[in-house]
Amino acid sequence: DTAVSQTPKYLVTQMGNDKSIKCEQNLGHDTMYWYKQDSKKFLKIMFSYNNKELIINETVPNRFSPKSPDKAHLNLHINSLELGDSAVYFCASSKMRDYGYTFGSGTRLTVV
Amino acid sequence: AQTVTQSQPEMSVQEAETVTLSCTYDTSESNYYLFWYKQPPSRQMILVIRQEAYKQQNATENRFSVNFQKAAKSFSLKISDSQLGDTAMYFCAFVTRGANSKLTFGKGITLSVRP
């Protein structure tokens, strides 16, 4: 009964390819996020959606495009993958005015 | 800008002993929340403990407790009776209240519990 689930858990792909990561939460939260954890384990927010509306868009290359079809789902599509995109990508969710974030188990993306 | 600083990159503790992990933060806001997250080798991010800035009482969750010093902007985590399963990376994090708030993390500290 996973609260925040991401697929796939591992993704190995070649430079230049396009890939997507999917995220779903069954907590009834209204806000969802994408975080990137780099090779030094630093976690940085990329995007945030509240009820399908984009509310945070950090300085992220245009090759990254989030999509939220409904408030329980937030997907991340990456075009023209580069070596520097290799990282662990975490999806998270929170309830408005609660501020406790629940994280998915992460997707390790390796670009070769 | 809001920042979270964890100045110790690594710490080690003997099993059953107590260890304290340090964290400082910087913000001009008065209403915010502080968290400690644990990331074991499985890479799952696990919420350990949270503190609401307007509450003076320090939060406690079983063997985990915090020392929250609002004036000093300090938020340390104390782990009592350390267990091997506590070996992990620990992240201090901070979020302000508001519609566009975002959880900001420190760089993390690697804690090793020795048998």
C-alpha cells in the first residue's frame, strides 16, 4: 500500500534519448514535487504542482517538462538526455498547510 | 534567501551511545517548520522528526529528539541508544508557510553506527 510510488526505479539510457518518470500518490495530498539528488547527495527542488497547477519552477533546463493530469499524478518528461542528467529523481507530496513531505523511493537515472 | 547548513560531513558513534547532529538555518520568516530526514542505503527518504517554529517545546519521537534554538537558528538532532539501523545519511530541512513554499535541504551528514 505504497503512499508515493515512482516508476521506474532504475533507468539506464543513452545520450539524446527521451524518457519519462511517473509518480502517483494515494494520500489525498494536493501538492506534488520533483526533487533531484545529485552525485554529492544534494537535494534540490525542480518543480511543484498544486491541484494540477504549476507553482514552482526552479532554474531547470527546458528539456525537463513536468505534467500533472490530476492531483494524484505528476510525471516528469526529459528530452535529449545528457550525461549531466544522471541523478536520483524523487517525487514527493504534501498536504496544504501541513508541510510534511512524503517521498517516493526515487528513480536512479543513468545516462551513458 | 533561505539556507540550511550542516557543517559536519560525517560522524561516527558506538552502538548504544548518544550522538548529536548539528544544523543551522537562515530565514527572515517567523513562521516555519523544520525537519530531519533519514536516507539509508536503500535511498528512501524517511521523515524522522518535525518541529514547528511557533512551538517552544522540543519535539521528541522515541529515541530521536531535537534541540531547537529559535533565536540562534539552530536545530540539532539527538539520537539516543544508537542502533546499527540508524546508519544513514541525515538531512536537515526547512520550509516556510505559504502557498509557494518549498522544502529546502542541507547537504546532509553521513552517520555510521559502529557495532
